[in-house]
Amino acid sequence: MKWTPESLTDEALMSQLCAAADHESADPIFQEVFARYHARVVCWCYRIAKNRDAAHDLAQEVFLKAYRHRSSFRGDSRLSTWLYAITRNHCLSAIKKQGNDTVQYDPAVHSRLRDLTAIEPDRAAETRELCDRMLRLMERTLEPMEIRVMALHYGHEIPLAIITRDLELHNPSGAKAYIVNARRKLSGVIERRGWTGRRKRARQAWTEEVAA
């Protein structure tokens, strides 16, 4: 029985795409990838670029990059996770280019892209120490799945609904339940240790560490 791209799972679709011998055979397979994920990639781009026209342009560039680097998909992560990583890296790189007129700067995102080497040495050392403390605290306080969900959501900015689906979380609240439990546990420990005044900086440092 001859298969069609529409009948394949994401993993099987990418397997066929990577095995395609030439553009003629690869193009219709990739068209199915495009059809399945275009709307989602545009939304991801919009979240970073904050501009609808730019989001569509960036999405086209993301799919072009994904097509060119399709052989890098190894199957050790879901197709959505692989595409999200490409999308995020491409959009952040576009934002960094001062001369790119199609992308509007989002101050909240731009602040996370600051050059850490420009921070005063003592401030950088303190930030690094806070990050290390936060990582050790999470390892001692949270369950492995809570750490994983926190890293995906805060470190890589993956929506909770996608995390719930990709990790096959069947509890009623999905990934949100892990976030709520993790934040409750961490907040209790942080307040008992008197970290309250430095909590925001510690979480930001940890987020940058995870996303790196």
C-alpha cells in the first residue's frame, strides 16, 4: 500500500523527508510539514516579533531553514520541539540585527538579550552565584518532571499546551499543574532562606542558563 504524506505521523514524515534522495521527492513531504505547522510557527514568531507582517516573513524563513537543515532532525525530540528551537533561534537572531526594518523590538524580549559581558564584574559574579543556587535548589526541591516542565516553559518559552501534549501529561491540568507545584515549592524555600529580594534576578539568570 502506497503511503501519502498526510497519512504519516510527524516522526514518520520527517524520516521520509530525511531519506528523500532529491528535491522532487522531498518537496511534497515538506509541504505536509508546512501545512501542519505553519500557523503554529507564525504564532511563535509573532510572540517574539510583536508584528504580524514580520511574523509571516519570519515564518517563511524558518521553514526555509528547516528544509535546508532537515537532516539535523534525529528523532530524539518531537517535530514541534525541533521546529520551535529553530523558530526561537531565528527570530532572536533577527531581532538582534539592528538594521532589520521588518522586526519591531519588544523591550521585554530585548532586555533578555543583553550582552552579559557588559555587566559589572561584581554584578555578573553575583548573578552567576544566584543562578547556581537556583539550579541546586531546584534539583533538591523539585521532582524531575517538574524541573523538565519548568525548563521547557521558562527557559525555552514553550507554551504549556504544547508541553502537555509533547510530554503526554494525562493529569487534568497538564503542564500547568507541574508549574504551580514547582513555584509553590520554590517560593516556600526561597522565602524561608530570605531570597525574596533577589528572586526575580535569580529566576532571570536561571532562565538564561537553561535557554543557552
